Amino acid sequence: MRRKGLASMAVQTVATSTDPSAVDLGPAAALSCRECGHRVPLGPVFACEECFGPLEIAYDFSAYDTEELRKRIEAGPANIWRYAPLLPVPADVATKPNLNPGWTKLVQADHLAGELGVETGKLFVKDDSGNPTHSFKDRVVAQALEAARAFGFTTLSCSSTGNLAGAVGAAAARAGLRSCVFIPHDLEQGKVVMAAIYGGELVGIEGNYDDVNRFCSELIGDPAGEGWGFVNVNLRPYYAEGSKTLAYEICEQLGWRLPDQIVVPIASGSQLTKVDKGLQELVKLGLVEDRPYKIFGAQAKGCSPVSTAFKAGHDVVRPQKPDTIAKSLAIGNPADGPYVLDIARRTGGAVEDVTDEQVVDAIKLLARTEGIFAETAGGVTVGVTKKLIEDGLLDPSLTTVVLNTGDGLKTLDAVAGTGLTATIRPTLDSFREAGLA
Ligand SMILES: Cc1ncc(COP(=O)(O)O)c(C=O)c1O
Ligand SMILES: [Zn+2]
């Protein structure tokens, strides 16, 4: 059933000037189908020619010695390229002009823990608002950029719910490539400005994200899209691997230890599936001890196709028409939805959703308790964490990491009305009169 969505897409290769078999993407060995295991050489393709299943990167990690690898990572740069030996990028990637995202803060959130009834020292926020364009999307774009370079693409593109558009625009500017990105026409001003400021072309599409994505799939098959690398479509297998770095960093920052529970936002579901892949790789490589962990997915109620399927016990994700302030997560037909269901069920986690009101309350709660101003996606994960604890699904005595994947300055509308405590004359009397002394 899960192949149905992809079956409508042609298995497309975009013509580039480079022979795909000659590319150097480090430890990446081939592309492998998630459904049937069919392998093809590295190239700008994303769907299996046998069964239309999604392709992902297969690696050859066999030469690595665990302790040597750990030392190499620890001696690496304070960005995602410390994990270059585990990513589809050439060994010299750190020397190329790029945004060098990652190695963001893992904040021990004791005040938030206190409010949520979690044991002191057990709750952490992985704060990815600290990336160059203020969202986790810089991680995934950094991988796609290397693939675009390797395959000889001259224009970087994407369909975006907002954050990705900014990340692509900035990465292309740094790399000296053209960018042309597509977004729904009605996004938040902060996202639109962030996407436009880097000088690339920004196109608003009259429709929602799913319409934008469909349009991009058509453009890829058209001569007008020749030479274009769509980071989340024809470069998706490479792009998706960037989210593994969240898992790597969390474990390394915890002292090379798996968290017990992790709460991840869901739009397409790609990030959640790759966080799981990253954790599993660390176990297989011997970099962390193998112990059970649970992955929880978080959605806004106004766009909750995956949590709806999870709660109903379904394997199939039925598309929804999004209507939520959490616009960065507003994907009504999530490509990786069925895989998210598998992971939540396999690990003993869950997928939950919260109302827009709960999202706003959670943004304010995180800001008030930890000094972290999250965008609406962060409000979704914190709000869902609160709900999961209240419902007894998340254990407050275990080490839990909540992802904040974006910056609140991009979604100011969500907290409109937050402002001055008082306006006073510049006198002490006036200050006292306002009850502030
Ligand atoms: C801030 C933020 N968090 C999380 C996500 C979810 O990403 P995915 O599509 O990988 O599920 C997005 C996607 O746009 C996002 O912008
Ligand atoms: Zn296949």
C-alpha cells in the first residue's frame, strides 16, 4: 500500500553533465530500495525502477575500527562534517564553501522538566534553531548540495513549507549556484523574507505544500527542469541523510549514549525516519551501547495524518487538507508516513498531536522556562511531550530529548499579542505607579 503514492511518479533521472558512476560521495556505495532492496549506482534518482519504492543510501562502513572512528569524529570540526565518514559526502567536504551547520546545543532543560513533572537532569532540548538559517533544514541541504555538486547540477531547488526554501537559498549563495525555490503563496512573512534575502528566485504557488510538491515533480520531468537539483525530490536520498546528524550529535553530547526517549516533529516524516537510522548506525558501529529507545512523533491537530493513522491502528496514512498555524509541518500527504508508523510501533513510542492553542502555550512555556524561542514546530514537540507525559505514554523518569527544529523569530504571528508589560514615563514615580517596583 505504501508504494501507491510513489507509483504515480515516474522513475526519473535528470540529465546532468556528470557520469553518476564517477562521483565521489565518500562512504556512500549505492542506492538501495527501502521496499525490495534493489540496488542501483549512485545518481540523481529517488524511486526504485522495480517497485517504485523510495531509494536510500547504502554505505560501506566495513573498514571502520570503532575506537579510531570515535577519535576521528571527536577531533573533527564543530559542525556536521565531524560525521563525514558516515555521510554521503567526499572526505574533503569541510574545506568547501558551505554553511557548515550542526553541532547545535543540547540544553539540559531542568526548569521545563520541573513544569512537566520530569526528573531533574533527565530532560533535554536539542536546539536546532542555532543553525545558519535557523532551522534543522541546513543539515539536509548540506548533504544535497554535495550531491548536486557531484552530479553537476547548476540550479538548486526545492518544494518547501518555508524553512527549506531559506536553507536552499543560503546554501546556493555560499556555493555560488543559482537557486529557484517554490513555496505555498501564503507563508509567514519571516519565512518568506528568509527565503528571498539570499538573492535566489522565490516562487509562491497558489495552493498548499502538496500542490507545490506535485508541481515540482512535474517540473523535474520537463525540459524546463533540466540541470536542476531538487534537494527534496530528485536528490532526496542524499538530503534525507542529513537528519542522521541530529541523532549522532545527541548521542555524542550525551557522552556516547542513546537517549531513552526522543520526540521528533513530523512533516513528511523524513527527519524521524533518519533519526532512527542514525541511532541504529551508531549501535551497529559500536559507538553506543545497544539498549532500547522509543521514538515519538509530533504533529499539529490541524495536519495530523500520521497521528490519526497511529491512533486508529492503521498502516496506511490517509491524506488530509492542512489547517494549522504550524505551517512548517503542514504536509497533508507525508511521503514517509508509513515508515514513521513502523518506527513508532517497533520502538514502543507513539505519534500524538496538539491543537494550535496548545502549540502557542508550549512555545511560551519553553521560552519562559529555558530561554529558548521556538517556532511553531518546536511548540508542537514540546506540547506533544507534555501531553504524552500526562497520558502516561512517555516515562518522566527516563532520559528524554525533545527536538526544537526552528526559530520563533520566523513565526512571530503565532505569538502575536506578546509584548510590553507597561508603557511608562521615564520617571521613578511612573515606574512605581505601574506596580513594577
Ligand atoms: C522546523 C521544521 N521542523 C520539522 C520539519 C519536519 O521535517 P520532515 O519533512 O523531515 O518530517 C520541518 C519540515 O519542513 C520543519 O520546517
Ligand atoms: Zn524496489
